[in-house]
Amino acid sequence: MSSYFDDEKNVRDYISMTKDDDWSELVELLARHVPDGSEVLELGMGPGADLDLLLARYRATGTDASQPFLDIYLDSHPQADVFRLDAVTMDTDRRFDAIYSNKVLHQLTPGGLSRSFEAQARVIRPGGIAFHSFWYGSGEKIHHGLRFTYHTKSTIQEAIGNQFVIAEMERYEESESGDSFYLVLKCS
Ligand SMILES: C[S@@+](CC[C@H](N)C(=O)[O-])C[C@H]1O[C@@H](n2cnc3c(N)ncnc32)[C@H](O)[C@@H]1O
């Protein structure tokens, strides 16, 4: 099914709208749990701002469901280790020490999110970490055909099943106080 970010114009608009975003605080939080030099997979890399920060510490691999995001990043980083990957099915034989995403998994349906966590548990090496950021709250909105599902600890707990334990979950501000949270999960 075609989505908003399959259209190159929408992708270029998003890249220009977010060009000044700085995600270094999130990557610092990841670094409290994942040692430098580890192999880290990013889901939904979008423009690649997080990936550039991850690469400063890790052997990082970028992925996205949208080919235009990958193509545009590869134009300026031809040697980058990036490939197309759906966060729900995670159809890859590769394994990683950690998985990272920043405001990606809110786009999945509740069923899709549970499937994603099952798949992540397969792709992360034993003892590894998943780190994700979400919008905090309840309900969902559709904007430009994109789903925005809001989550709390209980909806996350339901989605992760018994494959992970929540090691950390803290709210932070992206646009307004407490509108977001990050989650550190350990493979159980
Ligand atoms: C809001 S953007 C965030 C991108 C980047 N992390 C950032 O903070 O700028 C969401 C990204 O998730 C990707 N995405 C959405 N659904 C996905 C899925 N099922 N699998 C992989 N990527 C997905 C989109 O293509 C888009 O690049």
C-alpha cells in the first residue's frame, strides 16, 4: 500500500521542515545502556539526522520503509549501510546489539506494534536493548494519511508482551511539556 512517504516531494518537504532538529539528547540516553562500538539498527531513519549521531559512536545501520528517504540519504552518503525494512515484519537475517527508533512506531496499528516487538526480539542479540520514542497520551489521529497513535505505559506493556522488560520509561518535551516519552527495553 502506498503511503505519504513513498512520494519524493513529501519526503523532501519533511527533510526541509526538520533540518534543524537535534536528537543528540536521545542518543546520549541510548549510550547509557549501549556501549560505544556496538552494532545498532535504526528503524524509520527518515532524513538520517539520528543515524549521523549514532554513527559517531556505533556501527550503525539505517533502515526505512520509504525508498525516497533511503535514496536521498545515499546520494550524500554513498557508502552508508542503509536498506529498506518494514518495522512490522523486520524481514532481515542480520542481528544487532540494539534497535533504535525516534517517533516511528506510533505509525503502527496496535497489532502492528505487537508484531514489531516480536520481530525486534528476534533481531536483537541476547541481552540486547531496544530504544524507542513515542508520543505520550491516548487515542489516535490520522494526518496526511499517517497514523499517530498515542501511548502510555499500559499500552506499551500490552504490546511488548513477555519478550522485553521495561528498563526505563521517561517523559520529555518535543513540542510541549511531557508530550513524548522514551522507552528502554531489555530482551527478557
Ligand atoms: C516522523 S518520521 C521520523 C523520522 C526520523 N526518525 C526523525 O525523527 O526525523 C517517521 C519515519 O518512519 C518511517 N516509517 C513509517 N512506518 C514505517 C514502517 N512500518 N517501517 C519502517 N519505517 C516506517 C517513515 O517512512 C518515516 O521515515
